[in-house]
Amino acid sequence: MNEWLLEFAESIGATSFSVGLHESYYMYAWIESIHVITLMVSLGMLIVIDLRMLGVWLKDVPASKIAERLDRPMLIGFSIMVVTGVLLYVGIPIRTTQSLWFRIKVILLVAAFINAWLFRRHMQSSVGTWDVAPVPPRRTRVAAALSLTLWAGVVCCGRFIAYDWFDCGQDNPAFIDWAAGCVAGEEGGQHG
Amino acid sequence: MSLLSYFEALEASPIGVFVKDKAATFACIEAVHLMALALLGASVLSADLRLLNVVLRDVPSNAVTEQAHRWFKLALGVLLVTGFFMLAGVATKCYHNPFYWAKMITLGLGIVFVFAIKQPLLRKDHAQLNPWTLKLVALASLMIWFVVAASGRWIGFSG
């Protein structure tokens, strides 16, 4: 699995597009800046929705209205996040593949996505009973709190990817090398 | 004392030493700073996009902007505190960094703009105000906070 991922990363890293992204100082910095600033749109809108679901923001507006009206700007934000995120990966594929934080981030993203999908289903089936309640029922609040927690974790891991604390080839504990997917005999050797 | 010596003193202070001592300390403060940035985005974008009639058009804009301002103050508070700690760790670097000063100037402008112009205006009944005034205020606010965030990110690239 890790060998395969490394091969995949190496094949991306060998493309002129990847090299160009990595070598171009300004392009990479611009993409990273867009990725960080779009946080204000994607997570910004998500926070408004989740805080409404927690019953602490815009309590006097029906919950479904907030969720529906902010859905589009949130998804626009997340689309930009995905595109810039993929470009950031393509620019530094090998080191990112073997980054402990990147791996945790991907797991948290999947968890956040599943939580959002389950929440959407829960909302569609039951929102009629609590739409105008200033403070939604417990299950809704738990889902919203979980969503905010997962995304806080995503932000932390995203920021930590930039640091080389646990890069492969260093004197890491065996568990860290396992979790980061370091392949024996290979060193990341690629830095951002 | 010159301005630079204040920055040097901050970096040598216990706060500066605490932040600099371990890379993880700085990284964790950065992560909280980013989370607060997302909350700032939540409040600024919901209020300004409402004023621009882009989102939440069927919710009264007075209600949206008033409630957004509460979260804005919380986000700004966290950003200022975490920002101060980050500065303490790399104060002399920041002193020589043009993007740091660009950010501080726009941040100062932004704070004055929000508390002296935007909020006093938005506390009035929006229906009585010229719709273009509201739109221009929203546009100015979006631009200011975009520049603050963007120049902030750029401090890290040019250090």
C-alpha cells in the first residue's frame, strides 16, 4: 500500500507540471494563500450553519433556512479548497504522501464528510419538527459540535503539514514511521 | 528607545522565549489563529454578503449584522491574542518584513472602520439607509479583511 502510494507520488512528482509548481515560488505561494484565505468562505459558512444548529447564532431564523441559503457559498468555498488543495499536493507529492499530518487530515476530512452526509439525511427527515426551535434537539447539536471539532482538527493538521517534525528519514519512533507510511530505504527528501 | 528595540525586547521577553522555545508551540498558536480566521470569515462574510444581497436575502439584514458582530468581536479577540503571541516569537523578523507592516496598517484601519463607521451605521434601521451606502460599507469591509488575511499569510513567505 505504502509502496504503491509512494510510486504514485513519484510518478506525479516526475511530471513537468509538478516540478513547475514546486519550483515556481510565487505560484505555490499564491495557491497556498488562496487555500488559506478560502477557509473564511468554506469554514466560515460552515461555522454559521453549525452554530445555528447548536442554537447559539441566528436562533430566530429557521435552521433549514440558514442551511439552505448558505449551502451554495459554502460549497463554492469547498470547491476552491479542493482544487487548491489538490494543486498543493501535486506541487509536493512525495513528502505530502509520507506526511503523518496529511494522513490524519485526510482521515478527518472523510469523517467530516460522513458526518455531514448523515446530518443532511437526519435533517431532511426530521427538520419539520424542530426547524423554528431556537435550540435544536440534542442529536442535531451533537452532530454540529462534532462537525466543528473535526474541522478544527483538519485546520490543525493542515497547518502542521508544513513542519518537518516527523518527516521520513529522521530518527522517528517506529510507530510514527508506520503511521506516516515511510518506505524503508527511501527518504522523502522533498521539502516545501 | 527606537521602535526596533521594543520588538527586540518583546522577542527576548518570557512570552517570546515561550513561543520560540519549541516549533510546536508556534504551530499550535498558528492553528488557533487560523480557526479564529474562519470564525472571522463566518461573521464578516455573513454580514457583508447579506448587505450585498448575495446570501440570506429573506432574513432581516439588521438581525444578521447585529448577531454577526458579536462573533466578530470574539474572533477578533482571539486573533489579536494569538497574533500577539506569534509576533513575540518572531518580532525582529516581523519588524523587517514589509508585509507585517502592511497587515498592521490595514488591521488598524479595519478595527477603526468596524467600530467607528460600520457598526454605528448598521445599528440604525437599514430600511432607512441608502442601499448603496450599505453596499459600499460591505464592500469596503470585505476588501479590508481580505487584505489583512492575505498580507498576514504573506508574512510567512517573505520572512
